[in-house]
Amino acid sequence: MRLRQVLDGLRWYVREFTGEAEYDRYCERHRRNHPYAPVPTRREYERLRIQQQEAHPTSRCC
């Protein structure tokens, strides 16, 4: 039981670190707010995210 908790915690951390959990949250929010619209693929999501960052830059060094 304890090993399972450790592995679940490790899995959660890796998913947060790699951004995979962010895409899952986006899909959930998209389905909730736009139930009849198709959910963007991971590649489309990444493209949209990069476009958003370029259109609205926050603190950057360059």
C-alpha cells in the first residue's frame, strides 16, 4: 500500500513537471466550456499555447 502511494506521488510529480497534467486540465476545461467543439490534439494545444505566449509575453530576458 505504501509503495503504491509513493509511486502515485512520483507519477503526479513527473506529470506536473513535464506539462502533461496541464494538457489534461486544458482538455477537461475545454470539454466543460465547449461541449460540442472537438478537443485540440496535444500538438494543436502546444501550438496554441506558444502563440498565446508570443502574443502576450511576460517576463523574458530577451
